[in-house]
Amino acid sequence: MEDRNRPVPRTCPHCRNSNAKLMPPLGDWSTYDCPKCGTYSVSGLTEQLIENGADPTGGRIVQRGEHRFLEI
């Protein structure tokens, strides 16, 4: 069982870099720290779209204020 109070190794959904980390959860967002893409968040809705077959590699990471988000 994963300890979600600490970052866990995870493949970046956007660029597929296997050295990314999934940060502890905050609300309806997952935050990834990727050596290639940087730090960005994925909404719960976007995660559902990915689970249902949407291709996150075709998306883009956008800046909104101080935060970066994956849009697909």
C-alpha cells in the first residue's frame, strides 16, 4: 500500500517520463513533479478522461496565475 503522505514514483502522464513523482493529494487535484515538464496539476475530471482513453500526451500544460495545469 502506498503512503500518500509523501511523494511516490509515478510516470508523468504528459510526457511519459518514468522519473516523475506524484505529490501528496490536495483536494480534487493530483500534482506531478516531472524532470521534463516541471510541476503541474491534473484535475480529477482530467484524470477520469485519461482513464477513459483520452491521450494526455497530446495535451498542453498551461499557466493560470501561480499554478500550472494539464489540459487535454
